[in-house]
Amino acid sequence: MADDQNEAASVRPTQRKAQEALEKQVAQLKREINKINRTLAERAEDAEEVAAGWYESAADRAGRTAQALRTGAQSVSGAVQENPGTVSTAFMLGAALGLLLGLTLNDASGPSRDRWFYK
């Protein structure tokens, strides 16, 4: 019986040491997790800054492109308003050339005219 008490007494300090060691390990893991969380937060802030820079750059380029398109549209509109006869003549000439090209290509394909009548 005395041996049982000695064994129980010797087991308790070993358990306490093991528990203390586990508590130290848990505390160390908590510190490491806190370090990782801080690092992740810093990297997230950096990524946010980079993304904001990309967005501002893209928005600036889009604004400049829109302004260039507006300027070009205004100049074309002005040219059309100043020379309506020239523009309409150019459209009619383009239509006539397209019609002639279409007829020429159709005749060049050979005796396929009948295909439209016998379907």
C-alpha cells in the first residue's frame, strides 16, 4: 500500500510537468498565431494599396480614352455638318461600288443563277 502512495505521489509531479510543458507549448503556439495574423494583416493592407493603385490607373486611362473618343466624334460630326454633300456622295459611291462588286462576284461564280429558281 505504501508503494501505491509513492507511485501516486511520483505520478502527480510528472503529470504537472507534462501539463506545464503543454501550457508552454500552447502559449508559444498562440504567440506564433498572433505573429502570423499580424503578417497576414500587413500583406492584406499592401495588396489593398496595390489594387487601389491599379484601379486609379485604369480609371485614369479610361477617362483619357473616353475624352479622345469624344474629341474624335465631335470632329467627325463637325466635318459631316460642314460638308453634308461630300459625306452623302461618299456613302452613295461606297454603296455603288459594293453593288458592282457583288454583281461581279456573282457572275464569276458561273452558271449558278438557276439555283435561285429551282429550290
